[in-house]
Amino acid sequence: MSMNHHDPEKLKQILVWIGVTNQLTTTRFNQLMSDSNLPLPQFTMLNHFSRDPSQGHTITQLASAFQANQPAITKTVQHLLKKGCLDVQVSQEDRRVKYHYITATGLKIHQEAIQHILPDAQTIFSDWETEEIELLHRLLFRLKNWLDDHRDVF
């Protein structure tokens, strides 16, 4: 596959706009969820766990997945454990290893949060055509996968 060389100014704009979009959507989420007891890091972690509720994760695995330091991950996990959103089980093979799982409460709280933010998502994209949504979905999925597959290139 040949490497395309794109307009540097366009690439710069794209990267800046991704950053701005991230900041704006984070702020919107925080405003929408201000009355709840679910800050964005906790929501994001529940989102991660809810993709496969039967899958347990260690703190080390979560730190790697979120590209965050272990103390930050531990803090978020502790909050979710206190709320009953996560459960912890000690590995049968190695008693030092602890796997965290999402609970029914965690799935319920995550689903309630999704339902709470969906009306705003509908508003954001209300004047977009279905084809535009499909295209954005495909392109963001492709970008996310490339970035995920190339985490450790530096």
C-alpha cells in the first residue's frame, strides 16, 4: 500500500478539530451529567466494561487500555466499586491478581447515562443526513482502529 502525502494544513486542521471536538463534547457531557454522580472517567470505564460484561480486567490491563497511570485507574475503579458498579474477584491461578467485572448495577447505571445523553446526541446531529452519519461513523471507526493498532509506535 502506497503512502499518500496529504496537504499539511488540512492534516493540522483535522487534528486540531478532533481536539476541539473532544473538548466540546467532554464539556457537554459534564454539563448534562452534572446532576448525576457519574463523572466522565467513571462513565468511560463503565462503557469499556459494558462492551463485554463477562470479561474481567486487571488494573494493569485497564491502565493499558486507557493509556493512563495505574493510580488514576485505581481511583476510578475504587469509586465504581463503592457504588456497586464493579465487583472484584481474585484469580484462582494467582492470588495476587484481581479481576474487576461490571455488575448488574453498573450496567444499569451505564444504560441510564446513555439514555440521558442520547437526546443531546440527537440534537447535535439533527440536521445531518443519514448518509453523513454513516460516513462519519465509518471514518471515525477507521481512525479509532488505526490509532488503537498503532499505540506503541514511539
